[in-house]
Amino acid sequence: MVPDALRRAVPNLRFPRCAVALRDKLFQSTFSKLFVYNILWEDSEVDERYLGVDEHAAVLSITGAGCTVAGMLSRRPVCIDAVDINPHHLALTALKVNAATRSPTYHEFYDLFGRGWSPDPEMTVPRLAEGLPDWMQRYWRRHWARFATTMLHKGLTARMLHLLRREVGVDGPWLRDVIRLPAEERRRAVDARIAPVLAKPHFKAFLKSPIQLVSLGINFQQRDRLVEAEGLEMVDYFVEHIKRVASTDLATNWFGWYVVAGHYDHDNPDAVPPYLRRDRFERSRGAPTAVRYHKRNLFDVLSQAGPGTWSHYTLCDAPDWLPAEAQKRLLAEILRTSRDGAIVLARSVEGACMVERTGMDRHFRRLDEVSDAATAEDRSRQYRRVNFYRVAH
Ligand SMILES: C[S@@+](CC[C@H](N)C(=O)[O-])C[C@H]1O[C@@H](n2cnc3c(N)ncnc32)[C@H](O)[C@@H]1O
């Protein structure tokens, strides 16, 4: 990654590929040790709408914080292989999965993950972790106290957003006022209230810093793709991003609530990720789905699987973290391990398409109608493309 001043002076300058690869290795090693997110920054309602998981499905999923994986349980697939290199995210996913299938009441479940809180976390959290791999049970015996105040304020991203909210002075009541405005006025409200704070030198420097990239889950490879696609510096990208979120149906946009208010809108049952809604909870309880957890690199899990293993692959935006040659290896491994007609879901910050770039378009057909609708509907507004591909052998 070229420093910004140098990039402006010599626009086509690049560090050698090995230097970029080294920075991304360091990034991955740092990222995988930190508790970064407590929610998935992808619109899991869109995933649920278009993915087509059903009772015959076998899913391989990168979890992030697990909202999409937990949401799949209401579709009762045969199995889910949940993968993440980050043990904090995988353990949180597993707790969401166990809570969705085993919580005695919706009330307890919603308190835990809708409010991030439990009246008795020391008992409740380890109880819900029972039956999980040993390392996860140990993890939750150590970390149950996250739910003593609110888990939704824990983790690097939540802490960064807390700082931002404090500096900007926004909260739930401000958001309710903004929601009532037409979209153009909402964008102006962001310009008036949030943009000037982000433009302050210390915030600009913070937004460019590597720790900030970690808190946003953007590695150097992805940041290059993002800056190239948007033609903006990180700070301008961030303001544009908030304006894009402000232009969505804010009343149901749980990302907007989480960022601005620091909590979900508990008055609107549709303003939370689907797995948290009562009807999904009722369908998920007692789901027969076998969920296996892999605290490993996706490539390791793929390499140990045989042909015809999975019908659905959900990759988050992890392919954006990979250089083109690794994207090609990933697609080749998916081709080898997939059932005919399998569906692959991947988000990207760039307009270019990885299957075309890697020459794999003969085997991965982008479902244009569905992908374009999903891209338009994803309320996280972080991705230029939400791509669904169908695999053809
Ligand atoms: C790609 S990150 C980016 C943020 C993501 N859009 C979200 O909403 O969470 C999502 C997750 O992918 C995981 N991840 C990235 N590359 C991976 C890989 N090769 N194998 C397994 N997990 C990976 C990270 O640890 C993280 O938890």
C-alpha cells in the first residue's frame, strides 16, 4: 500500500507485490487475534431472501460475527461448516447459534443478542455454550462478563463508533428526527453534523491508521481496491458511506441504529437482523442442523473436503482480501468441492468481478438479476457488489 501523499504525487506507484503480501499477512495475523465485530456488517436479510438455503442444503460459511449463520437455522439446512480465522468471531457465532436453537424463551434470547445483555450472564452464557467445542466453552467461561453491561459496546469496531458518537454528539433521538426527513435532507444532515468532525486533522489521521483498517475489517489489498473503485481518500469514503446509509430505509436499517444510537431500535421488530426476530427464533428452535466450527483458514477447510460436499458457500467479502491468484485458487477449490448448481455468495468493494478476472466465468455464472437486486437492497451500503454465482461443472 502506497502512502497517500506519495500516491497523489505519483498516482500509478505501487509497492512491490511481496511488500503488500507481507503487510496483509501481518494484518491477518493481527486481525485474527482481536475481538473486532459483534455484529455482521452485511445485510443478512438480503442473504436470507436470495440464498435459497433449504432443508437439503449443506453450507460452508465464513462467519464474521455470525448473524447470517445464525439466521440460516430457521431454514433448517442439513449442516453448516462455520469457518473463521478469528476465534472471537467464531465463538460469538457459536453462542448465537446455540442461543437461537436452545434459549428457553425468546425474551432471554432477545436480551442477549438484541440488547447484548443478560440479568445473569455468569450462569446463562456458559450454559448456552454447553456442547460447543472445549475451547469455546473455556472462552465463554472467561468472557461471559461481556454481557453484564452490553456486548454490543464491546469489540474494536464498537469502541471506535463510541468515540465517534461522543465526538459528533449523535444518539437515538437525533436519529429518530433524521428518519422523518426526506432522503436528500438526511444526506444534508450528515454533511452538517458528521462530515466536519471527520474532517478534523486528528480524525483524518485516525481514519487512515492501520488500527482503524483493522476495526473496519479492511486489509491493505481491499483498501487498494476500495480507493481505486471509489477514487476517494478513506475519510471521504467514510462520509460518503454514512450518506449512503442515510439514504436507505433508515427505520429498518439496524446498521444505522447501531452506528448512530449504539443500539438497535427495540420499538421496531423489523429493525434487527432476521435471526433476532421472533418468527425466526420459533423456527430455529430445535433445528436438526449439524453445525461444525473450524477455527482455521477457509483454504484449509476446503482442502480437506471431497467433491460434492457443499451446496452453498457464503464468503462475506473475504475474497477481497486476496490477490487475484489466491482468488483463482479459491474458486478452483469451490468448483472441486461443490455440488452441481451450488450457490456462492461474495461481497466486494470493487466493480470488477473476480470470476472474470481469474478466467473462471465458465464455471461460475453470476446471477445478474438476483445480484443486482441484492446489491441495491443491502442496507450496510459497504459493497459495490453483492454477487451470487451459480456453479456449473
Ligand atoms: C472478511 S472480514 C470483513 C468484514 C465482514 N464484511 C463482516 O461484516 O464481518 C469477515 C470475516 O472473515 C474472516 N476471514 C477473512 N479471511 C478468511 C480466511 N481466509 N479464512 C477464514 N476466515 C477468514 C475474518 O476473520 C472476519 O471474521
